[in-house]
Amino acid sequence: CPSTMLRMVPLPVPGRILLALFFLFLPALAHAHETRPAYLELIEQHPGEWSITWKQPVMGDQAVRLKPELSNGWLARAPSEQVLTPSMYLRRWQISAPASQLTGARLRIGGLEHTITDVLVHVRNARGKGGDTVMHAGTPEITLDFAGWQSLAARACFGLGLEHILTGADHLLFVAGLILLVGLRWRLVGVITSFTLAHSLTLALSALGWVHVP
């Protein structure tokens, strides 16, 4: 069989400019991932026994200034556990109180209105009722209502992903780079699909705690 040799194709001028801009703004793009979402979980493990978990992203010695607050005063108490890692700041509370104290309470994330960070909120009582929602700069405060909540809709997740891509210069540069390398052909669909699947897999492994990278 004839051997196949890899031929180096000179990068066109637009590609060179794009590459130069990428490396020029690389530090700022890396810092942009400081906007990873925070997570608040309120679970009634047994009737009247609540476990509350707050996780917010940290990168080295930098963290977005966010403070979860409940109008019923639950989060004003000292947390039972605090853990600080290079990538995450975690706090946990154990609260003994009836679910009625949470129904209708106002949840506010202090400082959220000054960021572009999202906060994922997951609430369940002992009967399995609750809901999921996403808070952002436009909605730094919500009312917890077990009767009116539903699980987070797929279209809401799709909207978050679309916004995440379109507002991230690094993502747009990545897609532009793919177009320059592959071209506007069907092969581009396969490349993007493969990247999406790989990215989803690594994200799931990390989120589930099965893989830890320093």
C-alpha cells in the first residue's frame, strides 16, 4: 500500500490573526471560567430534619462574592461544616425545623446581581415535593413554593448552554478555529458532535465525583 504523508498547509491570514488574538487574550479567557455556577441544595432527609449544602466556585485564591440568605434565618446560623479547596468552597447546615418554615420563604443570593454567575437551586421535602431553578443576575431573589415548583425544564438547560456558548469569547474562537481547520462541510458536524460528547462525558464524570483532577 502506498504510504500516506501528512502535508502541512499554510494557515491563511485570517487564521493567523485569529490565532494571535487567541494567545493575546488567553489569560482573560482562562479567568472567564471563574463564572462556573454555584449550587444550593435544601433536602429534608427526615420530617423536620433538613440538610443544606452550598457550593461556590473558587479558583486559587479568588472567589465570586456570593452569600445565600433565607428570610426564615436558617442560613444565618453557623454552618456545621466548611471545606475550602482550590476549586470549591463548601458549607453545610443541619437544620431541625418543620417544612412550613421554608414554604413561602424568600431566598436571596447576595452579590449575584453584580456577577454573570448562575446559581442552581435544588429543593426537596420529605414527601419528595420541591423543584429546581436557576438564579442569575436578573433574579437574585426568589420565593420557595413547593406547590408551584417543577423540575427544571430541558428547554431551560438548553437556554443556559446556548447562553454559555454565545457569551464566551473562548467558545466562539474555538468554533471559528474549527471552521478554519475543517471548513463548512459535513465533517464539521462530526467534529463538533464528537467534541460535545467528549465534553459531556468528562463533565459528568467530574460532577459525579468519579474523576478528580488537581
